[in-house]
Amino acid sequence: MDKDKLMELLRNPKKHQQKRSKSRREGLPPARSSRSAPFVLMGVLFLICISLLFIFAEKRKAENIPDFMDKNVLKGLMVDRVFSPQPRRVYIQISEGADRTLPDNGATLPVISLYNLDSFSGSNYELIGKAPWALSINIVSNAKEPRVVFHLLNQDKMIGAYLARPEIAAVLNDPAALAELAKDEEALQTFFAQEAAQKVLASEDLMKAYSTSRFFSYLLISKAVKYYRDNPQEAAQLIRNSPTLSSLKRNPFVRQAVSENRYLKNIASTLLQ
């Protein structure tokens, strides 16, 4: 059987058989002896089996590429760590005592800088105001950029969120609570030992950014602080009784800030004596 008849047999066996039957009826001899048909089929089956073997071999090679690669090439492609397409998320852990937690759990603390001022949203400022230690962290991060600190301390959303914190509101709304804080030497030492406080006390520009900000003005007009502004002798007595607060009077940047502040300059001589 030639190639054309073999292809005809493979494509349409029924039609080929009908054609052979018609040839017999008309007395025409078949193209080849019928004895060759089994051998042809065996040949076809053999070709099919060989094709399947090649297909399975290629499939195995595709699924197990390292098994078929040159070992030296494979070694050069290997790495000593696992790659993950997921970007690593970095969180800043904040703690300010066992009774405080970071609000908006899972949110990353926003840190302002000279390069992202325009992209900072109101929610970012609000989170800085209400997250414990967030304001301190932002001041430390911008200790060399007083203008960024000044910008941050003049944002109403940050100020509002900070003043609304329960522990802050409790002190600023009650002169007695503020007096108790002024008498708590351990708490004062802890506060002024923080990096943020140390950096502000050591920098004239940072001190000016802080003392002339809207944030500081809101602290000074609060109920508790206003009471002591109206009664500077009582404020001076609290300062004298505290070694930590008394030491601040020796800082030239503090003295300048108190003397120039519009809410304090009229009582500066009393507070700084």
C-alpha cells in the first residue's frame, strides 16, 4: 500500500473498505495482497506508539527541567534563598505603657518628611496626633529639618487628634491634674529624657519651631494652663519645687522661647526667676 492509500486508510477506513469491496465486485484486483494489511496496521500502530513515547518524554522534560539540564548550567542558576513576590511590609511598633495601644490596628505609622509634604493626607496627620509616641517619632525623624517640624505642629487635624486623647484631655482640662503631673518627678524625668525632648532642648531652631507653633498655643490656652498663666506665682512655685522643671530655666533656648511667646512674655520674669 502506497503512501496515498495509507493516508486514505487512516483518514477514512470505512470509505477505503467500501472502495476495496467495489473493486472486488467489478473483478478488479486489489492494489496489494490482503495479506499485507495486518503488517501495515502493525506499522501504523508502531508509529503511533513511537509518537506517544516522544510526547510523554517531552512532557516529562517540560515538567522536570532541572533533570535534563547540564549540571554546571543548573548550578549557576541556583540561588541560596527563596524568592517571594510579596513585598515585605515594615511596621513600626509603638508602645507607651500597658494601658495604651496603637489605634487603627494594623496601620503603618506615617512619618512626615520634606519630600512627602504634598502627599500627606488629613488622615495621616490625624493618626500622628492620636497614636502614642507618634508625634515624638516624627519630631526625631525631622530633627534636622525644623521647618518640617513647624509644618507638622501647625496641622489642625494632628492638633485636634492629640488634644482629644483621653490622657491628654484629662490633664489639660483640670488644673489640679496638671499640678499633680508637675509634682511627679519620675514622670517628668522620663519625659524629658526622651530623644524628642532632648533634641528640642538642644536646638534653638527646633525650640523656636515648637514654641511658635499653633500646637503650643493650643496647649497654653487650655483650661489648666490658662489657670496657671492667670496665677503665675502658683506656676512659679510648682517649677521651683521640681528639680526637673527648675533645670529648664537654665536652658537659654527655653528662656528665649518663654520671653518671646505672646502668651508667656508678660509673666516670663516670674516663671524664670
